Amino acid sequence: MDEETYQKYKKLARGSWGKEFSLLKMMFNGFLGLMREEEDMEFELPMETILNILLNIGKARKQGRKIIMYPFNYGPELFVTMGLQPLMQEIFSVGLAPFHMNEPYLDFSNEIGYGDNPTLCNASRPLVGAYMQGAAPVPDYLFFLSTPCNSLAMNYQVFESLSNVPTYNMDVPYWAIEEDSEFYDGKVVEYMTNQCKDFVTWLEDQTKEKFEIEKFQQTMLRLNQARENIRDFNETLKNVPCPAGSQTGFWNWFFMSTIGGTQEAVDVTKFVRDSAIENVKEGVGGIEDEKLRIAWPYTHVFFDRDLFPWLEETYGAIAILDILGNYQVEPHNTSTLEKCYDSLARGTLDYSMIGSCRGPAEYYIEYVINYVKDYKVDCVIYPMQYACKHAFAMARITSEAVREATGIPSLIFGCDPYDSREVPHEAIQAKIAEFIEQVVL
């Protein structure tokens, strides 16, 4: 980032954000410092978009905008339509992890008896500890889903009980929406659509604002333009060499989860897509000398900012997307109001880490096998969160299915992607190095 842009954002962040957003401001300054060191000016638009997202959250309260908190696996389209400020909760709880600022709140949660690493996921547990110490943002409204795990739903229920914030919970059905699937149920989309409509009614009742149909249709049109951009970007990654770095796809998911439905999301996803397409035309890879392609069908190790750069520099290994960055929602027809609702429902069912993890293990197995084949990967790596018991079990059976279907080896190891003290980065890198050197190469 150039010095002029850095100083601009340094100035924008000045002043108090309020006690509840003091940690968010510290996080903002941390990311701003990291971006100042980034020499690749080609990605200045995505970097500035990230900073703007954090600024908008931090300034919302003083600007009189109502804030709604929601989880990482849901898009903010309805919130954009209703003029609410979206706050994806994991921006707070996971965003602290790269700076190890979440760890005191994990420790406090342990001290008061609220779970520990093997029982509750640390992706959202810092929220409870931080709230009880007066350091967490408190939204005006709360929304969460029944997926992808009981741990997430439990954390949100505890926060709801502590904070007494008006809350809406959406039940995500188990069965498939693809008619050729053995798990197909024709009632799934209707069930999901009805819940979306009920949620709109709830938002109207809570906010005392009228749901504007025309604004909703415009939001859904922009949303699907961004989905089209990401679909095209994902296609470019099938090229060898891969035209984007290991973490680029993750930012597409981040933008859809924080500003989906806005023109900013359309612009930044188009920028990411066009950059990848241009690299394909020029025969340029996301790294200089690609030697290995890794499928990463789980989340990042968020506390370890150096893991993917280390893989790229040490082994010429590129992670072709991760389970969040592998955003698979297709663009839909939004020509009528009912089709907009249909798109909203289908997008929720297919969202990152929902489409592959909300039903039978076969969903995830099929997802990973297609992932391996489509992107011509050489190995699969699962850095499994201890508390993610269902995903741990699925990874075990999926690795065998992948080996039988493709011959590709897998590495599964336990860690906590949000707490560096459980399995430190040196141990994680050692496990991966041993796997690559002794099994893959």
C-alpha cells in the first residue's frame, strides 16, 4: 500500500469508536499495518474494500445505523435492503486471532466454565468471554442459522441469552435441492423460501421500516452479478499454473459475507476475476514456480498468517481455494419478486460450508472428489478444528473415498485454527512438511 493511501485510512480511523468497538479499531490498525507492508499494488482495491468494511462497522453506532450481527455462512442481502449495518460476528472473534487478541477471552471463557477446546468451537466462543468483560460489540439485532454445527448455534444462543438482543434463528433443511440426487426433497426450497419471507416480516416488525420490494430486487440483481464474477473466477483457477494466490478466493467469500448485494461487492469481485483472467492470458501464475496444487477443504489456520506464504515459497505449493473461499453459489434469475426469493433461498442452501456440510456425509464426499478432479490437485490437507467433530469424522471417510476415486493422498491433523497455543505453527508446518516430502513428492 502506498503511503498516501495508508495515511488516508490512518486519518479515517482517528477518534473513539466507542468501547464496544475498541478491539475492532485495534484490529483495523493491525490490518492497516500489514497492508502498508504489502508491495503488490495490483490488489489495492480489495485491500481498501476490507478497510472500508471495518470502518463502516466501527462508525455505524455514531452515525445512527442499526447493527445486525450474523454468522459467517450467511449473506447480508436482506440487511442491505433494510438499511441495516451488517456485522458478521466472525470479523470480531476470528479477526482477533491473527493478532492473538482472542486468546484472553478464550481463557476467561474457560475460567467461568463455558466450554473448552474439545467441546465448543473457538471461531465464535471469544464473543461470550468478550461480552462478559464488556469488550464485545452488542448489536441491535441478532440472526443465526442451525448450520453448519451445533457448536455455532450454541454459542449464538448463549450470547442471545446474555445480551437479550432480539433474535431470529433460521432452520436450514437437511435434504438436497438437486433433482438428480438420491437425497432430493422437492419441499426444501419452498421451506427455505418461506423462512426468508418470515424473516423479512420479522425485520419489518423489529425495525419499524417497510421492506421495499424494488430495492430488494436491485440488491438481488447486484448479488447475482457478483456471484457470476466469482463463478468465472473459480473457473480460471482450473488453469495450470493457477492464476491467483492461495488466499485470493478467501477474499471473494469475505466480500460476499460482509457486503454481498452492494455495488462494492460487484466491483471488487469483478476486479479479482479480471485480474485472474488477465494472468491466464499472460501465462502468469499466482506464484512464480508452481509445483504442487493443494485442495484445502476446511478453513484457514487463522492464527498463522505465514502458513500459505511458507507453502508457496518453500514447496511451490498453492492451495486452490479453501472451504470458505470455494464459494459455489451459482447466479440465478432475478426477473420477478418470487425468483428473487428463490435465489435468496437457494443461495442460503448452497453457501460456503453449508452446501457441503448441512446434510449427509455424501454431500461433503462428493464436494471434495469434484474439487480434487476439477482443480487437478496433487494432495488434500485438512487442518481440523478439535471441536468440529462432524467435520473430523467426514474428513476421515472422505480421505478414503478420495484415495479410491483419484489416488490422491490426504493429510488430516488436529489443531485449533484460532488458538496458536494448542498446536503451534512450527508443529503444523512440520506435519505438512513431512507429508509433502515423504508422501506427495
